[in-house]
Amino acid sequence: MAKRDLKVGRTVQRGHNHGGLRQAAVKVIDRRVMGSGSVALPCVPALLDSYVERLCTMWTALGRTFSASEREQLREGLAGVLRAGFEHSPHTLMVVNYEARPAPKSTLAYTLQLQERSVESYYEAWAGMPAGAHFGKHADAMVLALARQLTPGAHVLDVGAGHGRNSVPLCKLGLKVDALEPVESLCDEMRAQRARAALELSVIRGDLLDPELELASERYQLVILSEIVSHFRDSAQLQGALAKLSAALARDGLLAMNVFVCDDGYTPEALVRQAAQVALSSSFTRSELLTATQQLPLGLLRDEPALDYERDHVPPEAWPPTPWFEGWSEGRNIFDVPGQVPPIRLRWLVYQKRGTS
């Protein structure tokens, strides 16, 4: 039986769908839900669709469901911000501020902002920490092994020297060390150590990737890049850095770097490459490493797993060098795969400069 609702001129059906009525009542309450907050997301462009889903799911819990057009508008906004943030630095965060407004508006407002962080600002937070808290106290075993092959007074360049974990012990071996470091507060810590121990240590504030940075030609018998290549953005940066360092190496000089190398047959997709940069674990395939060095007078002398070498050669009391080193060097900052071996691992690569005459 039906009756005419004279007030609104529509037919009203007697008998009710109680489930439907319940949902209708919930919608009324949803319009009165209030909430606000912010979410900081790493700028990983390859996670665009995942981020759209996460945000829409979160906002649905506040009673704000996005239409197809609203989702697309959100997606377009996120895409531009993520791209700009990642291009600036893999440490940049996208901050999403939001507010679920109560009735009568019953809307959700959000803004997208970038919280920019450079590599230098990232490490500024580490300055002043107790010795070894983040960088470790002991010099790299590979670095010490190579340094002991040099004659006293030989020149060494320590790129990205940090607190001087490698530079200071090399000075104590009688070597003349130039410590290149972009973070001023870390440079200050090395200068303080130099003053206390009267070390022959030259502290240079500078960034290897800065086109304006000039290094003395054929000066160094040993160049060290320890936990530095993991910051490089791509193969072009690696190739440019190696070209500059090769020119600074003396004939027969050695260049040692630890670098994340992909297993043979594995080429990381865009998401993995971006996630690796965020996790301070930039990686390269064998082909990319070969391309970066094939035009340079550098011959590969050693290629060894960094974790195995360091564990076997550092003093037992110095292992592990940091709480994070083992997992990081195994590639577990990139891949959360318990019980499995990641296809990217840190390796020591040692090159020797061939004679050019």
C-alpha cells in the first residue's frame, strides 16, 4: 500500500529496509565527524597511486568519501608535488595537512606542502652525537689495509669524511690526509680532533658533486669513498665523480669505494631505485659501473662483499661498527624480506689508475 506525501509530492512506501535506514543514519552522523591532522610522506613518485589510496582510505574513515573526479584531482596534485620533491632531494617529505569540517559544510580540505631536506641538513642532525653513534668508531678494515701499503707521507683524499672515522687513523699512520666534507659542523669536529692530536689533517669543506669544486691534479696515492656512493642520484653523478677523482689520482694510485651492486640479471625498477635513494642505498648494475669507468684509466683490482670483508678483518670488539651496518649493507633498508637474500648488496670495489704515458 502506498500513500501520497502531500508536503513534498512523492510516493512513500510503507515498510522499511532497516539496513538501508541504518546506513542513512550513519551518513547523517558522518557529516558531523570532525578531525584534522597531517601526514608526512617520503617523496617517491612511483608510489603515487599507493598514496592516493592511503589518503582516501584514511579520509573515508572520517566520513569523507571522494568521488572519481575528486580522486583524480588529488592524484594530479600529488604527482606534481612528489616529482618536485624527489628532484630536489630523496630526503624531501610531502606534508599533507587536512581538516574534516563538520555540518553544515561536511567537507574535507587539504593542502600539499614540501618539507625540503638536503643531504647536508640530514647529516647536520648527526653532528655532536657521541663518537660512533651513527658513523662508527673504527676505521674501515679495507681502508686500513690499503693505507698500510703506502709509504709514510703519501697523500690521501677521504671523500665525505664525516667525523673523521677514517681520516684520523690514517693520519696516525703517517699519511697526509685531505678530508673533504660538505657539513660544516662535522668539519668543525675534525678540526677539533686535529688540534687535540696535532694531526697532519687538512679539512676541506666541499661537495664532490659541486661542479665548482676543484681537486689538485695527480696528487693522491689513495682516494676513499666510504658510504658515499650510496648518496648518488644516478649513473651520471657516479661517472662525473669518478672522472674528477681519477684526474686527482697519482699514477698507480688506488681508489676504493663501497657501493651497492645489483646481482647479475637483476635490474631494479623505478620504485626500487627511488626507494633505495630514500634509504641511503643508491644502487648500480654491473653494466652501469662498467659504463662509468670504461673511459677512465681505472682498472678494477678488488671486488668483495663489504659485510664479509669488514666482519672478517675488524677487531672483534669493534663489530658491528654501527647497529645498522649489517642490515644496511645486505640491502635490507631497500627490501624488507625476512629470511631471504636481497638482490642488492654493498661491495668494496678497488681500482688502480693505469699509466697514461
